[in-house]
Amino acid sequence: MESGRFKTLLSLSVIQQVVDLIMRDRGLGYMDAMETFYRSKTFDVVSNQFTGAWHLSPLVIYDVYCREEWEGIVDFPE
């Protein structure tokens, strides 16, 4: 898939739902939640179409993100 098309699709679906979870659980505004997620290693992995992590559910990605925040570990399920 073309890179620009992939990133657009990703941002309209999975990323938005993960950001919504961050907003809800952390009480952050939209821009702060986006910024904190975009600076994470979890986002780097999810936004790379060749890792396959983008196909995971937003809840699974959010769990990986939380673990990165708490423990510094980025570990995606297989």
C-alpha cells in the first residue's frame, strides 16, 4: 500500500481510537493526548506498515502503550 494512503487510513481509524482512550483515561485534551502518543515507541511500531502491528485492535495497542509508559517495555502480542 502507498505510504501516504496507509498513514491516512491509520490515522482515521486505529490512531484516533487510541488517542480517545488516552484522553478518557488520562484526562488529557485532544492535542496533549495526540502528542504523547505520537512521541511513543508504540506509535513508531504501529505506524510502520511493515510491522503488522497496525492491524491490532485499539485496545491492544493502548495496552502496549500503557506498558511502555509504566515499564518502558514495548511488547506487542503475536
